[in-house]
Amino acid sequence: MATIIYPSPIFGPVKSRRLGISLGINLMPANGKICTFDCIYCECGLNGDHRPTLPRPTREEVAQGLEAKLMEMAEEGTVPDVLTFAGNGEPTAHPHFKEIIEDTIRLRNTYCPEAKVSVLSNATLIGRKEVREALMLVDNNIQKLDTISMDYIRMVDRPVGRYDVREVIDNLKQFNGHVIIQTMFMTGKDGVDNTGEEYVSPWLEAVKEIAPQSVMIYTVDRETPVDGLEKASHSQLDAIRDRVIAEGIACSASY
């Protein structure tokens, strides 16, 4: 099954379904994947399939690479809509994540002040004070919550370390609304299906409790490392989106 291992520390720009023209910032090694989840739907493959031999990029390498790319884009007459922390694993796991965020905001303000800074995170490390402080600085603090069922999380998201979904929800509440919830809905074999009422209703209650600025729901769009996963239908996503909106929370669906 085809997977994507992104260059590091800068890749793209790429066209994002949800964010527009996105310049990627990958804080993981360029030849492998390090993540606190091992999701069966991850476009970068399973953790064990892509063990890196290179180190993570340093803070200095990230800043130098980003500045060089932004200067190149400016010379070409293009600017990104968003600078997105994503790539081959969980970005908040970088030991200098907060300092890198501060560097990125400084460079954004210099070269493309209209661009947003976004972080795509699985929320596993937001219990750390310095991680939350860094995420409060970015425009789009996008945090994953696929379900509140621990059985489903163990089967699909497969946390590498300790993970307590109730604790994650409580940590998400600490952002006081400065957070976007991102949820993958899909169907498949062997019980993979979080589109039913037994999953959607408690998830929606958690979303209401978190009170995010918005919610992004989406479904599989690329090849997955585990076979048998299927897209949630347009009608399923639309119905879930409409229920979120009915609660007074902005919500988008990507098919």
C-alpha cells in the first residue's frame, strides 16, 4: 500500500482540502515516522514500517529552511495561505516545539503576514504546559478527537503510550475555545465504523463540552496502510456536520 513520507523540515506547498495553499513544516525525520499514535488510516503508514535513521531537524534547521522557502516563494510572487505543522508524526513531540512556533510566527510576520499558522495534532501531548502555551500562539490549533470510545481508539488510533480520552477532553477545554476539533469518520471491516449513533452522539456531547471555535470532519482521501477502510458517505458527513452546526458550533465537512 502506497504511503507518503514527507521531506523535512519544509515540504510543499500543497493544496489542502481544508486549509488552502499550505506550506508544510515537518518536525520529524526526513526518512521515517515518529508518532504517538499509530493510526490504521495514516497516509504516512504504520510506525513500524518507516523507522527513521535520521534525527529530527533542529530548531535552527527549521527556521533556516522556512525562511529560505518563504524568500523563494516571495520572489516567485506567491505566498502560502497557511504554514502547517504536519508531516511524519506528531509535531508537538519535538523538544523545541514552542521555540519553533515562536520562530515561525516571526518569519510569517516578516514574509507573509496574511498567512495563518496551523498545527495538526493528535492531542496526546497537550497535557504539557509548554505545548499548550505554544498552541495558544497559533491561528489554527487543530486537535484530533475521532471518538470518545476507548475501544475504538485502541483499534483505530492505537496510542503508543498512555491515553485517557477523558483526560484529553479536559485538556482540550483548557484552550478556552482556542481550538479546532478534527475528526475522521470512516467505515470498514472488523468493527471499524464510527458513523453510527452510538459513536456520534457521545462525540457530539464531548464537542459541546469542549466548546471549540469550529469542527472539521473528514474521511479517508488517500491510500491507507490497513486494507478495507472506506469513506464515510456524503450524506453521513453532512448529517453529522448539520448536528454540530445546530449546536451553534461552526463545522465543515471534507469528502
